[in-house]
Amino acid sequence: MQSNDSYLVDETEGSIDQHFKLQRFNLANQLDPSFNGVEIGFDGTNTRNASQDYAHLVQPDGSIVVAGRLLVSPDQAFGLARMLSNGTLDPTFGSEGSLTTLFPGDSSRATAITLQADGNIVAAGTADGAATTYLAVARYLGN
């Protein structure tokens, strides 16, 4: 839920070249036409790749941070993107609105995200090694 009594829903499309976008609805389940709902691919340049989102949060200024994974062949990386309150990617965040973080192992994904009191973002998930799955945590500057 957002402060204006609306809620966000994500939509994933594609099987191999996946992307996703957020849509905003009001409490009467009507699509908010003022919300841009851009496609997100976590790589800053190409919106059609193997990206999936698992969690998102709304910052106090209305910006929305989405966390998930990006396939960076042959590995998977944490993927984060930030959108402005109108649904467009925030060009001041990462590279044109998104960023990735690689962990040791061959498969990592961010499945939870939270905002610290100082405005920094913490994402947590897993990083898989050859025979073991590890907890993976990354902290990002919120400004």
C-alpha cells in the first residue's frame, strides 16, 4: 500500500527474455493512468532479459525500490531498481535507474528489501555455491 491509498502489483512477461513492470491501482481496483509502469530489466540498458522481482518497498518520498535477480550469463546477480513516484526509472540511482551486485557462487537473488533509518537500503537473499546456499546481504546508499 502507498500513502495515497493505492497499491502496487507487478507483472512479469516472457519465458526466457523476461522483464517485469509495476502497475498501480486504487482501492476500487482501477488502474492508475498517471503511473508510468516502465519495463524493468535490472541492467540499465536492455529491458528484455532474464530479470525477476521478488520484493519492493516505498521510500518516504514516494520512490519505489524493487529487488530481485538478473541473469548475467552464466551467473545470477542481485538486481535493484528505483522508480520515482510516477513510475519512471530514477536516473540518479545506479546506472539509469538500476544496479546489480554479484556474489561468489553461480546464482544469487535478492528476495527481501528494507529501508534503514538513515535512508540506506538493505537487500537480502541467497547466493548458491557448488554445493551450499549462503545468506547474501548487501547495503546500498539511499541517496
